[in-house]
Amino acid sequence: MRKLRGNQPLQPRAVIVTGPGEESQVDYGTGAMVRDPQTRKYRRTRLFVMVLGCSRKAARFLTFRSSSRIWAELHEKAFRRLGGATRVVVLDNLREGVLVPDIYDPILNPLYRDVLAHYGAVALPCRIKDPDRKGKVESGVGHAQRALQGKRFESLEEAQAYLDRWETSCADTRIHGTTKRQVAAMFAEEKPFLLPLPLEPFRYYKYGKRGVNLDGCVEVDLAYYGLPPGWIGREVQVQWDELYVRILDPKNGLLLREHVRQKPGWYRIKKEDHPKKMPLQVSQLLWRAGRAGTHIGTLCNLIYNQLGEPGVRRVFGILSLAKKFGTAAVEDACAVALEMGVYELRFVRRYLERAPQLTLRQVDPLIRELVHYRDLINLKTKEPEDEPH
């Protein structure tokens, strides 16, 4: 493309002047070669750089890989190294920070957005293919790359220690080409204007989309958490960490429910979220169970009446057993469960897995009454009458 376009004349670029503590710019670049502790081979690292817009003071970190959480953690480390946060963070449209690029209404990664909000900052993505808006961090990346060029390190800690020494002795003491002042001296003037750091670091969480099942719950790590009525069959946003599970409205991000984390297989449903009557989908499910067999339908209704919303999954389990073992076998197993008074899916499953070959019953249409056998024996044992010669 450059050959086809030819030599384009250079266009003038304005210097973006920002007030102290107002803006910082972030970006990734290629870092030094560092030996990977797993493969024991040298591997190219990624260089994260945050540059303050006023003083040009930078915080630089090396990492082997990147993700939404690593990207957010690097921002937190940079804020704490600088001793405060800026009010605006200018970034490129990389996936870790921006889900849908849009110069007017971008959609940010929710984890990244919440980390910045924890420190009082907001993200300002650049226009697509417009790196000049964050030219300060572009220059900061190139400055560090020249310092790391041709160097190899045996560990990531060794490479980061070298980068930190270079930052203190060279990058901070240099006279900046645009401001004509020392970076360290300008940072000393800008630091009081940075936003104060919060007392606690950000509590990181995982997030994703979940569909609301027939029991009115969403599944997170094999545990189930209830929502208000009216969300069955819809999709919601879910955030979870080691302590809490938060369910959000996908349209406006409002908090619908917050639950304490449960063990796998456990339920957490607020009392006011229990339906006042049986939902339509549940009644259709129980109707299907009744069509499969009389005893199957009876057992499924008893399970739902006993457990409520969590019993819906047990009903699904019994219907799935009918596909695996056959309707007749499940019908017999449910009849045994009803006869013994054990209304549990686990009992029906174990009964079918053990596959009893013979079931002894006192009453069955195939079993004749004892009087029939008595008459037959009397008939066969009666001596025949003498025939005339």
C-alpha cells in the first residue's frame, strides 16, 4: 500500500496539553526476551505502559500473557506505583478493555470498567486507527523498547528489576523533548493532583451470561441462585467471586439479586422469589411426566410439591432416565419408590442401575389364585373309573 500511495507529505500534529492528574494513556508493546519457566525457552514478553499526560511519568510492567483480569490488574499496579489515579484513562480498542469499539458509545469490558470506577477513573477509548490521540504512551513504549532491545533475561522478575532500575536512573532523570523539563521534577508537581488511592484493592470477580432455567435459577459453578419472578427463559449477566454471586439486568446493569456463594448442588432462593402458583412451563413438564406413565407422573408431582423449584431438575432427571432405560423400566422403578415412600431421584436411578432381574410381588395379574392350583391338583390326582372290558 505504501508503494501504491507513494510518499505522503507529513501532516502537522498538535500537542495535546492536559492538566496535572487529569489524564493517563495506556498501551501494550513487545517486551524483552525472557526464559519461560515452563518450557525453559526464551519467549517474547508483553510490555504494559501507563504514562501521565502532564508530567510524562510512566509505570511499566512486563508480562507473558494478557487477559481481561491481567489487563485490569496492571492498571491497579500502575496506579499504586504512581501513588494515585487519574480521572481519565485513554486506551486503544483492544479486546481486554473494549468489547465493542465506538467513538460515540463504546461498550467497555465490565471488569475493566469496574476496576477504573473503584479508583475513580473513566475510560476514553480512541478512535479506531487513530494512534496519535495517545501519542504520549506510544512514545513511552518505544522509549522502553530501545532500552530492552537485544537483552535476554532468565526470569520475569529479573527483567522487571532491570526495567525498574532503568526507569529510576534514566527515564525519570531525562529532560523531556517537548516540555524541556525533567520528568521527575514535573511528576513531583503533578502527584498531589492525583486521585487518592482507595483503602482496599479491587475485589476481582468472574463474569458471564447465564440463562434462567424453569426453576427460576441460574447455574454458577454447579450451584443455583434464584431471581425475581418473570425471568424464566431469559438471559442475564452474572458476576461472581469467592464470596458473592451478583445477578444483573442485561439492559441497564441494575442489580437484580445478590447471593452468598453456595456449595455445588445447593440452592439459594429468597423467600419472596418463590412463585405464588405453579408456572406454566412447570405444569407442562409435569403433564409430560404424566403422559410417560401413571407412576412416573405421580412421583414427579410429589417431588415438585415437596421441593418446589429445585424439584424441577429432579423431574428432568426422571424423564432423562426414561430415555436411557426405557419408559417401562422407569415406570416400574417409580412404582417401587411410591410403594416404599421414597420420593427421590437418587433412589430411582440406583434402582435402575442395579437392574433387578426378578421382582417378587404378592399380587399381580399374572399370578393365579391358589384355588385354581388346588382344583387342578385334585383333578389330576383323582383315580380314573374302571372302563368296561
